[in-house]
Amino acid sequence: MRKVLLTSFFFVAWLLIFGGMVWAEGEEAKKAEETPKFEYVGEAKCKVCHKDQHASWLETKHAKAYDVLSAEEKKKLLSAIADHLVSKGLAGDIAFDLVGEVYTLTHEEPWTPLRSAREFSVLLNATGRMDKAGLGVAICMGDRKKCLEEANAVIQEYRRTITKYLRWVTEKSGRLEQMENIYVVRGDGFIDEKVLSPVCTILSTTLTRLGKPIIAYATISGEAQVKVSSRGSESLIQKGLNLGEIMQLAAENFSGRGGGHDIAAGAQVPIKNVDSFIKLVNNLVKKQLAGEQIGG
Ligand code: HEC
């Protein structure tokens, strides 16, 4: 279960990164301040003028390049990516986090995000997080055409939103605060709590390799509460980290509530207690990683 969960977190992150080219750009943004910025525009831009070419391209294998590779070719591609990662001093096995089972919904039109169960879930996730849950339900009930167009726009908006927040975090040093045992992102007043958790997931995929979990929070509009999201990594869990336990214990200490999985957990606490809450979390992480029991 944990493996599946971990893989799916990485997958969502990967889809987002791939879809929006977000993270790399955020990191490069600082370096590229003087030089003009180039962005990956994607096929949608080309379609505007090259409508016929786009339609015929969709029918070619290039439109689904990875999907149509043979098992042998996929293996070759992945081991090349693994070699490349190793040559950059990274763990080569990350490459294998990029692949998994694919479920094709054969009654759906090809070239729509509904064809692949994974993309379908990305669509539903995006509509839910962007306050368009009704649209997601309509699509599940069978509405297509206009609804699908609208949903595609929502996915793009969702990716743009996440890109914006990731940029915000990386654009100024100090927004990603490093404490003794955790990373903290204080997104109150800026990050929308509805997308806090995917933002936290994406940040964690790079950061937790450095050996600390990440805790991010954002204000819940209209309430004197913050939403907290936390992510760990497989190696931290092996060292004893259990964020679900930490979130629950720390939140209850400030009359909030929290919980979740060992690798990914959340909480809700009063704004006025957030600093003490973070300090407590920092402490509890230290205890768990030192092998101490923190619960009762
Ligand atoms: C604003 C309209 C517009 C957009 C957007 C646009 N193109 Fe073009 N593209 C043109 C025009 C006009 C030509 C020149 C056609 C000609 O030579 O008669 C052209 C030519 C090309 C050619 C050369 C075709 C040939 O026969 O030599 C390629 C390849 C191409 N575009 C690819 C793309 C791609 C890929 C994108 C998206 C990233 C894109 N274009 C976006 C208008 C556009």
C-alpha cells in the first residue's frame, strides 16, 4: 500500500511537472533573470494556426510517443534515463518511478484525457481543486463536448496556478525555510489552501532527498485556521518518520485536528498557534528520527 501511495504521489507530481514544466523553470528563473524567458508552449499553441497539421499529427504515433513504444524500447529508454541521472550524481532508480501500469478506458475517444484512467483522475482532481467539482461530476455522468472543453481549460488553469505557487516559493530565498529537522513553507496570505497539497507534494519530491520532511501551510479563507500539509520520503519512513502520527499529535495539542499516512499527512490548526505548532512538529520529527515513541 505504501509503495502504491508513494508511487502515485510521485506520479501526480511527475504529471504536473511534465504538464507545466514547472519546477525546473522555477529553479532556473533566478539564473535567467537578465536573459529573455522561454516557455514550453505545447501543442495547443501550434493548433491555433496549424489546425489541419495538428489534426493529422494527433493520428500519428508521435502524439503518444511513450505509450506506443514496445516493452523492449521502454526498457531501453528508462535505462538511458537512469544512466543520465547517475551521471548527474542522482539515484538512477528514480527513473523507474516514472513508469507503472496504464489503464486505458477503451470506450472513451482517443486523444481526450478521459482515455487514460490516470489522466481522467488528473482531470477530476483539477476540477475538484479549482472549485469546479460539478464539472467533474457532469463528466462522470457522461457529459462531453462543452464540458470536456471546459475541463481541459480547468486543467490548464490548475497547472498554471501550481506553477505560480512553486515559482513564488523558489523566487525569493527564505520562502523555503529550513529548520533543524524540517523544511517549512509559510504560504499564508498567498497559497490557496485548495492546491496546498499538490504544491507540497511537488516540493517534497526534490527536497526530501535531502533528508528532511516538508511542512507547508496556507490560510483557510473566512476562518481563523490554517491548513497544513506535510510530506516525507520512503527513506525517512524507514528511519521511523510517521507524519500521520505527528500531525495528529501536534494538532490535538492546539485543539486542531490532523492525521494521515506516514508519508503524507495534513492538519488544521488555529492561525494563532501556527508558530508553536511548527516548532512542535520540528521537535516531534527529531524524536521519531532518533527512534523515540511520541504517542501515548
Ligand atoms: C500565429 C500562427 C502560428 C503559430 C501559433 C504557429 N505557427 Fe508554425 N507557421 C506559421 C506560418 C504562417 C508558417 C509559414 C507557412 C509558410 O511557409 O507558408 C509556419 C510554418 C511552420 C513550419 C514550417 C512548415 C514548412 O512546411 O516548412 C513548422 C514546422 C511549424 N510552423 C511548426 C509550428 C509549431 C510546432 C508550432 C507550435 C509550437 C507553430 N508552428 C505555431 C504560423 C504559425
